[in-house]
Amino acid sequence: MDNILQIIIPAYNAKETLDITLSSIAVQRTDYKFSVLIVNDHSDYNYKDFVKKYSKYFKIEEIILEKNVGSYLARQKGIDNSSSKYITFIDADDVLYSPYSIDRMLKVIDNENYDLLICDYISERNGMQVKTKDPVSLFGKIYRRSFLEKYKIKFRNTKYKGEVAFNKLIMLLNPNFSFLSLPTYIYKYNPELKSNSKTKENPYDFESFAENILWAMKKALDNNVKKELIYEEACSTMLSAYYFYLDSFNKYDEKKVLKSFKNIFDNYYKKELMNKLNYLLAIKRIENSFGQLSTYNDFILKMEEYND
């Protein structure tokens, strides 16, 4: 088979971790032809030794950026310098879950003609491993290039949460997609090792999260996506983030969380979208989706009542 998949790895000063990442790719067992592109995000050195070492296992090359642009634009440079049918991303300190990760992903997306495949991944933190599926992360996903090109989907030039903007825009553009309930990727959470750019990010920075969601919505509106769907996405995103924030960060101080989310909602959603879209229809659909937790209308009322 021709080279069907490009694995793009943004790398900034990643010599200490890149070897294990590439090793997890080298052990892949598949008849599909794939290649690896290391995007050197203006590291203090090059990765030619890695290219030489792993060229016996798969096609691999490195492109070197003249300045540090951050992991999102580095990934975009990777897309711009590849020509494969499908694209996937792996961080320079993460690994593929098993020797069959690539084969399993490609068999599903290629046989079923999907634009996007969303797989489970393992989140590893403090020695603990948790299987998860996250539609807005970049972990365990494979993308059809022609879909990205059709809608001119590119990574946003931003420091934080760029994967949210990228994936939410894709989902709003109604791709033919599916879920694969098998882990294909291991995300190693360690802020000291997450060195794909110079900038470190607060994992609970929901203002950046909200800003990137709004960017995706505006882009979707430019592509004539139905306004009701856009507002539904705003509502569901806020509600999901609200519960995640409570569970992960500050579950015992709901008033503080509500105040924070009220500010975000007013700044990023209400002001920008409330008057443009069908609020009541969106609320009804959101309540149907999240009735097992709390209705979105209840959430809005809570925020409106808390004005301290």
C-alpha cells in the first residue's frame, strides 16, 4: 500500500522523551504504510540521530522551524508538509497504547470511509491510569485530510487550548465519524515533561477553553452551520465544563465555581451569541441531553441568581 498515514510529532527540546515515543511507533504491526514527521519547534538542537535510528523501521523525516511557534502551529506545519490520506498526532512524550494501535485505527476509518475516528485513550497521572474518551483532545484520533482541506480547517494561532478550537470546529461541520471503544494512545500527564512548546498551561484554564469554543462557533457560522446547533454546542460545552470543573478542581465550593462560569458565560457566550440564536429551542435540546445531571436552564438560573 502507498503511504496512507502521516504521524505528526511536534517536538520542542524533547530529546529525553522522544525515543520512547518513536519506539512505540517502531513496534507497530500493520500492513498499512505510514510515515513519521517530527516538527522541530525551534529546539536547542536537532533530531537527526532519531531520524537515522528509526529510518530502518519506517519512513521518518524532520522539519526545523526557524522560530518557536508553539505546538498547535507546529502541528499545522506538519499538516502543510505532508500528503497522506490520513493524519494523526502524538506528543513527543506520549506513546501508542499497543503494537496494533495504528492497524486498528486505519482498518476502521478506511473501511468505513469516516472523516474522523475518535478512540479511547489512557490518561496516566501519578502512577494511575484511567481510560477515557475526549472529543476535544488530540489523543487517539485520526483525521481524513480531504475533510480538513474541504473546509479549510487549520489550527488556530493560540497559546492555549488550540485542540479545543480545532476539534470543535470539525464536529460542528458534521463529519462522518465514529467512536472506537479501544484505547490506542497513552497520554502521560507530567507538567515537567510536557515540553512541546515554551509555554506551560494551566489545565483548569476554562477562559481559554471558552474562547476557543467561541472561535470554533464563529468559524462554523461562516460555513453556514445551523444557528440552533451552534447555540446547543455553546450550552453543552459550558455545562460539561462546569461539571468537570466541580469534579476535578473545586467540588466543595459551588458558589465560587458558579461565579467563575457566570463571568465566562457573560463574556464569551451571552454577549456574542444570545441575541443571534434560538435560545429556547437550544435549551430544550440541552435538557434532553443532560437531564441525568441537571438541566442547563437550572444552570443558567443558578448563575443569574448568583450576582455577588
